[in-house]
Amino acid sequence: MQSPFPELQLFITGPTYVRPEVRQAGMWPEFGHRDSENRKRFEPIMKNLMNLAQAPEDYQVIIFNGSGTTAMEASLRSLVADGETVLNLSVGAFGDLYHKLAVVNGKQAVQFKFEPGTCIDLNRLQNALSEHKPAVVTLTHNETSTGVVNDIEAACKLIHDAGALALIDGISIFGGSPSDISKTRCAMYSTSTQKSLGLPAGFGIAFVSPEAMAKAEKVTNRGLISDILSQIPRASKFQTLTTPNCTLANQMYAQLEYIVNQEGIEKRFSRHLEMRDEVHSFVDGLSGYELFVPEGSRSPTLTTVRVPESITAAKLKEIKEKIRERGYLFDPGYGKLNDALEQIGARPVFRIGHMGDINMDMLSNYLKILKEILPA
Ligand SMILES: Cc1ncc(COP(=O)(O)O)c(C=O)c1O
């Protein structure tokens, strides 16, 4: 059967464009997840993930069936004990998600928010740590709703000095920029496949520290899928705890071999910075449009653009449809953020995802279309 669906090139912030070679690998043979064929895929996958993360050797990588949220939920269920406070830092919608996960899992959670478009302010973080004395702190490496990247190394230093464990959501940056796990020594760093790794969605990925493994022993009601201690015996044998998506595993094998051994990790990270700079100069050249995030906290994998006075969030959705006719999927901004901005009389933002396997030629072609269609 031919695909009944249109070929759209995705410039949203995930899922992202999947290369033809990776689509092709989806046709490789299925396999048994407790058979020797499993290890042929998952041993290189897990070793390449550790390599890409530049994670210390004493960390364990876990592949969860699910998505990034599955790994985030597991971090809370495994690492926040009864009676302890978890402090959820939020610079946007995905920081809010970490807090929601803590609340719905019955954890004693305190949310600490920063202005949309800004990063974690270290002085305010220091005060919050002194006031709430958390045992665990959650933070977002790259906030996809606002396009802010946080200085996780500096934040984790304060968190650790205050005697707490750090749980990091690295979902929209992992694979496009260093994860800095060896610098932060965070307890758990969670990510997923469908963003800067350039794969379809389907696995949550986590890097877990030895301190986290020891701490989990003291936490009750960890669940099963969400228990890092149930996952680790399988993960250390290069397996998943439950039946994996074989199609995605084959694609992940192919893509990680490509990233690590063909494109090269440093080149991949540099390409992301070059694409970010290209988008910034494009926006600088558009009259009435401006970058939403101040210099110093601008994400390497996505950019948020504040529109001129004449453009509303509703208009951005119309623009999306015009761009669809040209074969591209435009991102009209994170809905709740634009609602909140318009409510206070501020101008909404749209987003350009420049992550994963999008290359400079693809990006330049897309920016040409945007220039034609975006109202002056
Ligand atoms: C920063 C961030 N955290 C968490 C999530 C949720 O990830 P998933 O959809 O893989 O569960 C997303 C998805 O957009 C994200 O961008």
C-alpha cells in the first residue's frame, strides 16, 4: 500500500524529521527480546548512548518502553521518599509537567517558577533551597515551550551543596548538545527518541547514577515499570524490562551508529549551534520580529520568535496552514504560553525546531519559505 498521507518536512519541536536511511531500518527483521538477537541491537545502542551522553562509567543507561515522560515519572517514583520534599523548578510548560508528575504520584512537591523566557536564576534557586530544604530537585535542561536552555552545571552545584539529588529532563536537547552528565553528576537524566536523536517516538531513555541506585533502595511504592531497581537488572544485560518496539530498536541501532561513527558527536553538536546561529540571523533580518529569549539562554535545538503587534496566536495558526501547502509543518508556538502572553497583552511567539537530522540546506530552504509567508 502506498502512503495515503502527505510528506511534510517537520520543523516543529518534536517529533522531528527522520532520515530515509532510518525509515529504511524500520524494515529490518523483528527479533525476540530474550534471544541473542536482542543483544546485537541493544548492546551497541546502549554503548552508543553512553558515548553520546559522555556519561561517567558508573552510570547505568535504561531504555523504558514509553516516552520521555515515562523516564521522568520513574525518576520521581524511584527517588523521592515519603516525607521528603521535592522542589520542582519550572521555566515553562515542561517544568510544570515535572511538578504535575510529582503531585499525581503523591509526592510532597513544591513548585518554584521563573518568568517565561528566562532561565533558572541562581540566586533565587539558592533562596528556594534554603527555604524548602528539598531532598530532591527537578529541573529542565532545555525548555521546549519557551526555547530556554538552563545552566544545569551551575544549578546542580547549588543543589548538591544543599545536599539534594538533581533529576534532569533533557528531552528536547539530548543528541543535539552535550548532556553534561559528568559535570552535573545528576541522579537521573531523562530523555527520549523523537527529538534531537532524529528517531520516531517510543522509548524513554535514562542515565542513572550510583547514588540514585542506592537511594532507590530506601524509597517505597516505586511501582514496577517506574522502578529503576526493577529496570536495572535487565538494562545491565542490554535488555528492556518489557517487550520493546523492535522496529524502533532497529532504527535506533542504525541511527546511533550513524551519529557516533559517521557524523561524529562533536560535529553533530556544532551543526546544531550553526543552525541556531542561522535562525538567529534570519530573525534579526525580519522587521518587527524578535528573539523571545535573552542572549545567553537561547536553546541550541529550537528558537522562539516574538511576532509583530499585528499578528495574533490565531493568525499564527492560519500561517501554519499556508506553510503546510508548501510541504512543511510550521510550529505556531506552545498554546498555553501564547494564551498566557496574550492575556497580559504581550505578543505571542512561534517556534522553529532545528534539531536532530535537519541540515543547513533544509533549514535555509525552510527559512526562505517563512520569509515569503510571514507577514511583514
Ligand atoms: C522538555 C520536554 N520534557 C518532556 C516532554 C515530554 O516528552 P514525551 O512526549 O517524550 O513524553 C517534552 C515533549 O515535548 C519536552 O519537550
